[in-house]
Amino acid sequence: MHKRYNNFNTYLRNIFGCRVQKITIDAGFSCPNRDGTISTRGCIYCNVRGSGTGAHATGLSVTEQLLQGKRALSKRYKAKKFIAYFQAFSNTYAPFDKLKSLYEEALEVDDVVGLSIGTRPDCVDESVLELLQGYGKKYLVWIEYGLQSVHDATLAFINRGHDFKCFKKTVAATKNRGIKICAHVILGLPNEKKTDMLKTARAVASMEIDGLKIHLLYVVKGTKLHKLYAAGKYRCLEQQEYVDLVCDFLERIPKNMIIQRLTGDPHPEELVAPMWSKKKMETMDLIKETLEKRDSWQGKLATN
């Protein structure tokens, strides 16, 4: 599979010479799309957990979460180095001093060689970028911006709270700082056709960013999307349909872009649909098989 697309594990091994794993951190951040700054409803697919592990609510510190993760991932993958991945909600959405304290707490843990910060493009300012730029002189630093789609009508429908212009402006402000930029996109968003999703692929491809995460839109309990699905107003992608779209997307992405993810990991107890999304390895194998059947690869149809 690795020869068909530029995967994240190989990228990290080439830098550090060993297996490197991300450790997911829930640091108790919020989101302007939930705390009333923009909205109190959040994106239509996001529940109150915000993709987090819930570890913060149990009282675990950043250090404790990293130490737990190191033990588990060292055993499972023989990993020797680790990236502290601040994932839940918007991980630049807090006072500067709090951000600095939490990031530096993570970097002080043995064998942590970098940071990956998941956030929104409307939650980053010059002070945060300068902070991350400073860390980038010694550590590997990625910032992951949730885009989801380049279509403003879609972003409005899913209650995203920002437009594509905001994403482009923030990417431009982040470039040339020694910070790696990863975009998140979602396939299967309401009202989007294949042509719409491939427009997103081409737009992302043209922006000269460093990495990409592709997610499946799945239905989670207690969300606005759950209500739409229950009312018959939203149809989930079928497994092969999603696989074909991922391959279409990869073909249009420059071959040097690092692919960090090709599908999501729903919490099984929260998942409503599609049930095939729990079969991650099966989906990954189908992506591999489909690329092989097409004799295709990342960047095959890229225009830049």
C-alpha cells in the first residue's frame, strides 16, 4: 500500500529512523462553535465529546495521558518515539499562557519528539503561530486545520462557523514558519455530489500544504446529523462508494503531500451509521485493492 500513497508512518520513520506513534490527548479545550462565541450548537456531526477520548474529564493530566499512551503503543507497535496529538475540540482556543503551559508539559515527557495540534482556522492568531514556530526549531510541529469542504454552502449547512476564505487566510499566515500544515476534509457531507468533493480535492491540492486527513462522515448519537438521518434526510455513503471517492481524491493530490488518515475511527458505542465504518482495516484493504485494480496512485491526476 505504501507505494501507492505517501503515508504518515513512513514519513515519520524516515525522519526519526524508528517507529513513531501519535498519542491522543484530551486537554479539556472548548470550541467557539459550542461555547456561544459563534454558536452553541456545534457542527452538525459533532457531539459533546468533540472527537475526544474523555480522558480530561476523568482527571488525567497531559503528562499522565502521554505516559499511558507510551506504555500501550510501545507494547502494541514497538514505538520508540511519540508525537503529542492535541485532538479534542479546538486546541488553540484558550489563553496564550494556558496553551504554552500545556504544550510544554507535553514536550517535557521523555521520547516526545513533536506536537500535532488539531484546531479550527478561525482559532489561530499571530501569538500562537509564533509559539509553534519556536517549538519547530527543536521539534516536529504539525498544525491540523479542519476545513471539511471548500464549498461555503456546505460549510454553512453543517454549521461550521467559518468559510473557505478563512481557511486560505490562516494557511497563508502559517506558511514559512517551520510548521507543517495538515488539512482535514470530510467525504459524504450533506448535499455534496462527487463533483463537489473532487473540487475540494483540487483546491486542497493547489494550496501547497504538507498533509491531508480524509474522513468519512458517519452519524453519531445526539447530533443534528442523527436527527436528519433518522428523518430520512441524510444518506450515508456505502463502503465501496467511499473507497472509490478516497481513490479519486488521492489521484488528484500531489504525490509529496503526506496522507495522515484515509478514514475515521468512530466510537462504537456512539455510532449510529454506517456500521461498516467500524471495519477500518477492511476499508483500508479495499482502498489498496482499488488503487491496484486501477493501477493508480497518489498524484496520478494531479495538475501541479
